[in-house]
Amino acid sequence: MKQQYSGWRKSSHSNPDTECVEVGRSSLGNIGVRDTKQGDAGPVLDFTPREWAVFISALRSED
């Protein structure tokens, strides 16, 4: 079943003219990540809330 996402917002770390990613939330609570340039036509990387927390934690540890 394909999830529907809403509330897409652009990452504050995106380059507004070229390399932009957006995150949105599905009705099931999953987090989707997509390329802004492709919008609704592009693929969505889907994370469960737990996967998202681990992903974000790993990104923050890289700073």
C-alpha cells in the first residue's frame, strides 16, 4: 500500500536553488523524504518513527 504524505517542508540545510530535500509525514506516522525538484512525481524514502530517530541521531553525531 502506497502511503500518502502531507505537510511537506524543505530542510533548512537545503540549497534553495539546486539540492533540496523535503520531509513529510504519512497518516500512519511514517516520515517521508523526497527530492524537492521531483515533487509528487519522484520517489519517497520512507522511515518508521524509530528509523527516523536513529537516522537523525546519526546525522547529528557527524557534526
